[in-house]
Amino acid sequence: MIDLELIRKLARDVDVTAICDADKTTRVLLGIQPRSKNRWMCGPAFTVRCRDDFFGVVQAIEGAKPGDVVVVDGGGKEIAYAGELFARAAQSRGLGGIVVDGGYRDVGYVAGCDLPVYSRYVVPMAGGTNKLGELQIPVTCGGVTVSPGDVVLADAEGMIVLAPERAVELLRSARAIKDAEAAAIATIDRGGSLTHCLNVTAHYENLAGGKPSRLAFTG
């Protein structure tokens, strides 16, 4: 069973860069930009695929549970799939955020909204309302596959998606990386160099000698 509360608690103590350092296969959403003042987001994906029509997003916002992040595969089209009313409705229902691979509008309101809102574009023209969306299926957003229930995590550094069964493990590994970084920062602040906190010399010698190696913290 996935412990979402534990995942959220652990996620508060790290950033997405540390998670990416913990796992180089982490899915990173590209081209999706924050539109609201609150950039931090962590919740299970509630997915919807729609094209040139935003009625599917209505379905998703109404069907998602508190804490869910509505992830919209809009095909990267330059039309708005959501706006102020949708952000207000999602916030009222306690959702965790909205992510749109397509356009968002009404940023005059959204920019000050507590609900995390992300999109590829800001566009005033909305799509139609005559097609049903495909809900809770694997979708493409930001160039990666997002499946229902995947953990969507975003902060000022960017947005990633984690398999829920691996999230706790990766977040704990990211915490260890943050601790090692903190020790390295303390060393540098005392006048040290990168060589004092990273295995720069040994790594160089291994690479020069054709041996397998990786750059790592020391101490």
C-alpha cells in the first residue's frame, strides 16, 4: 500500500534536483512552466487526455480526489484547456494541483493562486466543450509518460514523476544526498575547495587510467 502522507512528508525535506541525483532515470517534465505563486506540488496523478476541447478537464476536476494532481495531456496545443474557474474549483475540492501540456488562461487570477498550476503555454483562446476526455489512462505530459497514481512532484527547480512504489526509497536517498551537500557547503564556506569535499583527484586518476569511476562526496 502506498503511504502518500509519508511521501509528502519526505518530499518536503528535499528538492527535485536531489531526487534526480539519486536516480538518473527519473522522469523530468520539460517545457511545463509554473503559473501560480505556489510552485510546490506533491500528489498522485489523475490523468486526462483531450484534444482541442476542455470538457475532459471538467470531468477530471470533478472526478479527482482531494490531494490528486490533475495531469492534462492536451497534445501540446496552443489553446487553453483551463482557466480561473477551474483553478478555483480544484482548490475548493482540495486538489493538489493542475498540470497542462497545452495552454492555460486567466493568469491574472492564477498568478496569485495558492493552488499549484503549471502549463506549457499561456493562451487566451479556449478549446471547445463537445468531446469527452479519456480519464485515468497513461498520458504524455512534458515529454514523458504519466500513469494514473504516479507521484507528481514539483518545486522551483522543476517537475518530475515517480513510480509510487519507489517514491519513499528515492526520497530517502535524496535526503542523504542533501545531507552530504550540506556538509560540502559547510566545508566550502570555511574556505575549502571542491577537492576538499569531492573525490576530484581519485576520480581524475581513475578516468585517466581508463578505470570505472564516479564523482562522489567525501567525508
